[in-house]
Amino acid sequence: MKTTISAKIGFAAATLAFCALSLAAQQKQAPPAGGPPKPFNVPAHESYTLPNGMKVTLVPYGNLPKVTLSLVVRTGNLNEPADMPGLADLVGKLMKEGTRSKSSKQVAEEAAGMGGAVNITVGADESDVTTDVLSDFAAKAVTLLSDVAQHPLFPESELPRLKTDAERQLSIAKAVPQNMALEKFRKILYGNHPYGTVFPTQESIQKTTVADIKKFYEGNFGASRSHLYVAGRFDSAEVKKAIKASFDEWSKGAAAVSNVPKVRAQHVLELTDRPGAAQSTLLVGMPVPDATSPEAIPLGVTNALLGGSFSSRITSNIREQKGYTYSPSSQISRRYHDAYWAETADVTTQYTGASLKEIFAEIDKLAKEPPAEGELKGIQSYLSGLFVIQNSSRGALINQLRFVDFQGLGEDYLKTYVQKVNAVTPADVSKMTATYIKPDQMTIVVVGDQSKVAEQVAPYGAKQ
């Protein structure tokens, strides 16, 4: 009996000691307080303009023997004829099908021999021809991009295949509820402005000819609309020589088109029926100041705290606490001197109305009550760190410089971004919410089973 009691006492003592050690270890593992955010220093870079108006920015950056080249042209879906949405996308696809001196296979093989590939991307306002190659081939890559951008063959034999592929992609995209919601939202917000058109139509794809593609290219591609970015490890003298030899003779072309929409907030409830849907897709939002506004950065901080980060209030509410959705998020979506704030979420059908209620309640609360200093500091640290990460690769750095140039934000924007993020106060956050994120002025798009959600969302069709 004595042995048993002693054993029990020893076991208890050992358990207590282990718990004490575990507690001490947990206390020791508590992370230290973070230091003050470090300002982001833009790498030294050189910018100049060729006689034909083409801009060039060279950014020596990093230690890897790689270099990224991106030729950005101020043209995209904004420049399409009203009856031919999607034309710019077909132009970009056919540009990849060879040049006057090289077949598409030869272009691909040449790029692969340099350790990369040529990609062409078309957006609302800009299109780009990009490659990422080994540093030794930087000058050769300039020549190849120049050939693709200036001398596209536009082979008629390839157009039927590309059109068939575009029609198939359109059919798939338009069946996705998130895309359905975006299409409705953009049309309500922008009307007949090009930003209001998200997808091409089957009719516009089918009627596109090579003549249409050549006409669009000739009217929208040229030196005066173009900006070549080169970032990474490269021989500056060789690259400059290659740029001059490859682009000096490119004609200026027409000046870039400026077509900034006049957008106003509209309180509209749009319900699209998806019979039998287990989820409802929500998209709610309204216009906000664009990137050139002095309030754009405080508004960005507000967005991150409200719904634009994993620890944001709306996410914590309808994902963590209520379990209505798995991946809600908000963002400030920007185009040229234009922006809107929007919250999106795929929510369980039975909680469609409840989700809207909680989203708007979080907005109202933030508009009336400034956040705690600690909560705001956490968001500011997150944004500061994210900004540094977003500038930590060649392509990401080009995208930041490209954004600044496109919006006309000036050299100091990147240098002072972190400082301005951390200068936002709790009162600023409440002011941004109350001034620019107003539930009673929002466009509300719901894609879901109408028979189950119509009554739930009906109260949001009238001004609150």
C-alpha cells in the first residue's frame, strides 16, 4: 500500500512539474512585440523616352541571374467598338500566332531557349507582352518582344480555332455564379460604358474577322502608348542598345484614349435565379474615390479592417462566428481613375438575408465607432508587410511601377505608402466608412434560388 501511495504522489508531482514546465514554455514562446514598420525603398531605376514617344524603365534588381521584360500598351477592352466586345482579347490571342519572320513555334522555341516564354495579356485598359528569361539573354529578349509587338502576322488560318476556344470559354465563364454576379453589378454601375461589359457575346466572337483584328491593332498599338519595363539582373548598356535598335522605328500611333466613367451610387437590388442552388452569391458595393485621391490609402486601410483581410470584421462575423460562408472578402477594384468598393461572399442559401444583415451591421458599427488602436495597428502591420512582399519579385515590382505610372501617382507614392498607411487613425477609419461605404446607397446583387431567397432579401430592395 505504501508503495502505491508513493507512486501516486510521485506521479502527481511529476504531472504538476510537467504542467509548470509546459506553462513556462508557452509563456516563453509568446512572440515579441513587433518593431516599427520599415519604409519601402524603391530600387534605383532609370526612366527615359525614345524619340517616338515610347517610355522605358530599367530596374536593376535582385541577385538571381534572371530578368523580366514587360511591354505595356495603353489599349484593351476599353477601346473596343460597342458592338464587338471581346475583340481586344482575340487580337491578343492571334498576336501569339507568329510574326512576319517567325512562326508561333519558332517564337516559342526561341523564348524557351532563353529560359522563358512569351505571354500576352489583355485587360480593360492595358495589354502587355511579357517574358522572363535568363540574364544573359536580356538583349535578345528585347528583340523578340519587339518582333511580337510590332510585326504580328495575324494568320487567318488560326482564327477559327481561337474563336471556337473563345466561345467555349465564354460558355463556361457565364455559368459561374461569381461571374454572373459581377456581370450584373458592373452593368448596373457603369451602364453602357465599356467597363460595364464583362464578357463578349457569341455574336461578337463569331463575326470577328482578321480585318477587324488588324484594324484594331493598327488603331491602338504604337510607340506613344507603350512603356517597356525591364527588371532584374542585366547589362544596362546592351539592353539600351537593343531597345534603340528594336523600337526606334516603331511609329508613334494614335494617342491613348481617356474615357473615365461618370459613376454614381445606386441603391438597387438585383436577384438572378439559380434554381436549386445550395448557395447564394452576394456582391454588394458602390463607387469610391479612385487611386489619385488623397483618401485612397486611408480607404484601403479601412477596407482591410472591414472585409479585406482574413482577420477582418465581416470575415470574422459571417465566417468564423456564424458559419454562413467559407471565403468572404472585400476589395477596392480599380481601373483608370475609377474605383468601387465591393464585398463578395458565397453563403448558404438559408442564410442569404442574414448574411446581408450582418455585412451591413458591421459597416454601420464601424461608421459609428472607431476601431481600437490595437485592432488598427494589427491591420496596418499586415498591410505594411504585404506591401513589402508585393515588391519582392521582378514581376511584382514591375506591376507596382506600372500601377503608379498608369494612374499618374508620382515617384513618391511607393516611397511613402507604408508611412501613410501607418498614419491612418481610428477616427479616419470611421470617417472613411461613414463617408464612402453606405449600405443605403449600395448596389446589391444576389445570385441564388429565387424561391428560397426572395423573401429573405426583399427588405434590402428599399432604402434602409
